[in-house]
Amino acid sequence: MNRRRFLTTAATLAIGMAGLAGTTAGLVSPARADTLDEIKKRGKLLVAIDLGSPPFGQTDAQMQPTGSDVESARLLAADLGVPLEIVQVTSPNRVPFLLTGKADIVMASFSVNEERKKVIDFSDAYGVIQVVVAAPKGVAIKSIDDLAGKRVGTTRGSTNDKEVTTQIKNATIVRYDDDATLITALVSGQVDVMGSSPQVMAAVNQRRPNDPLETKIVLKTNPYAIGLRKGEDALRTRLNEWIAKDLASGKLREIYVKYNGVPLPAELPKTN
């Protein structure tokens, strides 16, 4: 291969690799107009919500969306003066759906962490969620060392997954695509130990009352917030104003208690 052909080939490969890196690592969204203006002009708010993550998102007996994130999103849409359209997502595709413009924002028990903040922005917190290890009463677990050789179920691509993977090195981690599938696995006995939230544990215990799970270890307490694309300063300001107003009025706190069974802290952790 002559020198000119070699350089041309190398340049082509470099461009291809750069594009691949942008797709898999950065998922950089194309330039967009101001999303707050788009919402007003469209006359509809597109919110990505995980309907397989009770009590945040789920479907009721009539197969209608419900849960704390669903009700909070309806409250936000009403405050903006537009109808709500739910864009159904799972934990792994929340960020891709946001960055590719399939949703305006994400409200899906979206825990704030530094890795996500490199790619997207977050509003102020409107709730909190713990990451816990839970198992039946008869399973002796007092520390992470006691998980040696055990199978621990969690939800793929979630903050729970990240904390479980980071902190638990001595167990087999079994990942499920969404919380609903994880709950089914715990109810059916495919796994008896979980690394997830107290809300998921409560949903499991409703379906296995004779052998309920209990919290063994608290791995972390995270604030969760609304995810939005970077550079959307007008939208983030508007979201933060709404969160502050409806936390102060008690509306968001009432929704949280209704679905989670416990009150929000008086002061929520900072997200930025």
C-alpha cells in the first residue's frame, strides 16, 4: 500500500471510529430548538416514563398508566397548560429516548449520578429512592460479606444495577430488563435476594405475603429528578420553579406518600 492510500484509509477509519464513539459513548443529540417553546407550539408534553417500575410507573386493573411518576407528570403537564403524552421506556433506554428526541423529558424514578450528568442535565430533586439489599427473614445477611455465593437480582441499566455491581463483588448478579420482571422473578423464587428499592420490595411482598422480603443492607440513598437534554436552560428553570412550588404546596409530597407509603424528607438532596 502506497503512502497516500495508507493515509486516506487511516483517515477514513478514524472518522468511522469517531462516529462510533459518539454513538455508543456520547449519544450526542442533534441541535434542537428550545424544547420549552416546542412543547408550547406542539400543544403536548412528551414524558418518558417506565411503566414497569412500581410504584413510580405501572398499569392498573384497567390497563391505564398509574404511579407516582405518572401522577407527577400529569401535574406538571397541567401546570404547563398542555396535555400529557406518556412515552413508555425501560431503565436502559431512558437516556437514548431523551437524546434522540422521542421525549421532551424523563420522569422515571431517574436517580441523579455523576455518570448521567456527563450526558444529560437534571432538574432539582422531586423525590428520593434508596438502593437496598433485601431478602427473606430466614436468610442471614448482615453485611456484604454474607452475600458470598448468592444470586442477587437487580434491574439492568438502573442506578440499582450500578450500586450493586460497584459494591457487591462476591455474588452472582442476575439482571432483569425492568422492575416488573425482577418482581416476578422474586415472587416465583428464581432469586431470593434483590438489590433494588424499598418500593420494589413492597411490590414483591404484596405477592408473597407468607415469605416477605426485609431490608438487610442500605447501599445508598439517591435523589431522583427530571432528566432533560443539555443546554435546555429555559426548560430547566421552568421545571425547577414548578418543583419548588408544588413541593411547597404539598402536592408532590402527597403524591409521594400516596404511592410510596412514607413521607419525603423536609429537605431534598441537591442535584447540581
